[in-house]
Amino acid sequence: MNTQKKLIELIHDFDNAMLVTKTDDGGLDARPMAIAEATDDGQLWFVTSRNSGKIAELMLDRDVAVTLQASNKFVTLSGQCRVIDDAAKLDQLWKEAWKVWFPEGKNDPNITLLRVEPDHGEYWDNSGFTGIKYLLRAGKAYVQGERAETDEKINASVSL
């Protein structure tokens, strides 16, 4: 399997992510976000309030990072994030559970979409047989006082 396809496959395994934006003083701000949609080209869609701090940060700098983590799978993406006002797309993505944040539903005037367009991604996949092989190598390295090495199937950097 090629690494780009594997990265996209892993992205589809996640329901939540950490979205990292730059603050106006040059710092970084990360917050958990529910993934509204992950597309087959690696884009991520989120729903947020247009009054949130992240919107102000994105007006100054659209460069973002997104991190995704499970017990043995890790993904990081970097790219551009755009604020999208698209009622049809929101209608397509809408989940009733979001009424907790948007009491007026998908017609809430404060709701907007974020679309992350990644240009680079990395993943570490220690699941399945690959993970077992890594654990064996790591155990051997530990006993021998050496450093455990990863391979391309566990860790890959991909341009999107």
C-alpha cells in the first residue's frame, strides 16, 4: 500500500482531532474538535461557532496543524484552514448531537464550517501485525541496550 493511501485510510479511523492555530502573539492554541467529515483527499471538515477565538486566529494566519491519536495510531497534518459558509454543505454534514453547541440547530446564525486542506502529513501505525513486529524489535533493543528502529510501514511522511 502506498503511504498517501495509508495516511488517508488512517484519517478515516478518527472521530476527533486536535486543531492547532497560531495566536496573534505568535503562540500556538490547540483544542479538541469533532471531525464532521474526512474526505478521500485528506481534507477535514469541522463545525464551529463564528464567534470562537479560533476564527479570529484564522483571520490572521490560516496555517494550522491537526493531530489525531488512538492507542496505537497517530496522525499529524499541516496545511491551510478556511472558514466556509455553505448551507448545503452544513446540511449534508449536520449531526443532531451538535445541538448541544448550537441550540438552534443547523440554522443557528453562529454556526460555520472549517475546512482543513492539508499539504503534508505523517503517521505512525503500530496496530495489527506491524505493531507486534515493532514490539518484538523494541523488546530486543531494550534487552540489548540499543535503540529500537521503526520502518516505513509504521512511520511515514507524506505530501498531499
